[in-house]
Amino acid sequence: MFLARIAGTITSTIKHDAYASTKLMIVQPITPDGDDTGDSLVAVDTVGTGIGEQVLVIRQGVAAAQVLNIDRPPIRSVIVGVVDEIQVA
């Protein structure tokens, strides 16, 4: 699981059946301080996020299958939460 910021949306008129009724977002991994880290990637939005929001992303096929309730989906990255606040010790 990692922290990310929503950088954009993806619109697709033709999708694999596993992506039906899903929203695809571009996420940028960030540090707890909000600095970019690593390359951006595509993730399925399961919580209704918007551009600029900080989110938690899982990046495991098995976890994606459990969250989406799909057996062996062709999906690796899933947004599973919106971050309200980060406190760094």
C-alpha cells in the first residue's frame, strides 16, 4: 500500500469486462510530506476520488481481486481510501 495524489482521469469507451462500471485515475506516488516519488500509474477508483486528493493505493492483484470481488482480475492497482490528514512523527 502506498500514499498517492490523484493527478488525472482516464476516459475509455472500450474496456475489458473487469473494468465495467469503474473509474480509472492517474495516481502519483507521494511522500507523507506531499513530495512526488516514483512514476505515476493507473489505478481503479473504488471510493469516488477527485483530482488533487490524497489517497491510499494497493498494488497487489490478490488484494485488488478481494476489493473488487472479481476472481483473477486483470487489475493490479486499486484506490482504497481517501486521506483526510497525515501526521508525521
